[in-house]
Amino acid sequence: MKTYKQLPIPEDSAWDRVTLFGRLHWRIRNFLTSCHNLIKWFPIIWNDRDWDGNFILKILQKKIEFQRKELVNANRHTRIESDNRDMTLALNLLERVKEEYYNLECIDYWDNDMIFEDVDGRPDLKSIDFEEKWEKCDEYLSKYPSSVRAVVKEHGEQDDKKRLCLMVSYYNHKKANKLLFRVLEERLAYWWD
């Protein structure tokens, strides 16, 4: 899983920089920028599929990556430090939601052996049983006490610790998803140059 770090903010701003690109006629600059956009977006669009929401998140993630780089490198406004922080937070949340980090995290806290056995009277079929090798559910649950309280409040006490772990992991995934879109809702309007 990719972890994003805040980009370093340059000392100068784009207003102070004199470049050949900046001296070009605005129509030529727009044409070259459009060509550059086609090239940088090509691999993302090439791999895009209309299968599920994960592809939407990939496109959103790339857009925020590109915009963060542009805004930070331009360094033209006073909110750039907070915008850099907020965009980095959004990118890290996007990565965790897209990769289902919280949904799958609890599975690292136990291990099972899969045992395949023949089904009586059906030699072409097998049944599957799980035999627990070890579990550290208490360790996982102690990482997220507020999530455990919220799950217990909503669903009641659980006898099975694995089930509680799965419910907490699902709750954490939903929480990360809500936080991501809350950051976008509250901060997206500030991300402009």
C-alpha cells in the first residue's frame, strides 16, 4: 500500500519564476498543456474499466495527486501548507479505502488451516473446514477501543471475538470512507490556484 508524504513547498512562487513556457503565447501554452494532459492521463484512462467504484477512486486519486503537485510547486497562495496537508490526508484515505485496508486488517490477527475433506457419496465434491492455528483478537480490538464501543453500542455484545473483529474492521472502513468524503466536502473548494 502506498503512503503519501507532504510535498516540500518551494521557497519562491510561480509568480517569481521566468520560464520559456511562461513567455509563450497563451494559445500555445494551452495547446502544450492539453498535450501534456493527454500524455499524463493516458495510462490511467487506458486501465480504466466500468466495473466498480474502485476505478472511480483511482481516477480521483490521480486527479488529487496531479493537482497537489501543481498547487504546491506554484506556491501562489497563503493556504498552501494546509492544502498540502489536506490533499495528502485525502490521498492516504483514498489509498486505504481503495485497497480496503481496514476491511482486511483484522485478518492479520488470526491464522487458520484449510482442510478439504471428501463429501460422503460425492467423490467429485469436497467440503472445507477451518482449523484455527492461532488468534490475537484481543490485540486487534485494543487498537480500536472507540470503534469497539461504537460497534457494541450498535449491535450489542458479541460472544465470538472474530465476529467482533470483522464488525470493527467494517466499521473502520466505513469511518475512513466517511472521513475521506468529509475532507473533500469541506476542503475541495480551497484547492485552486
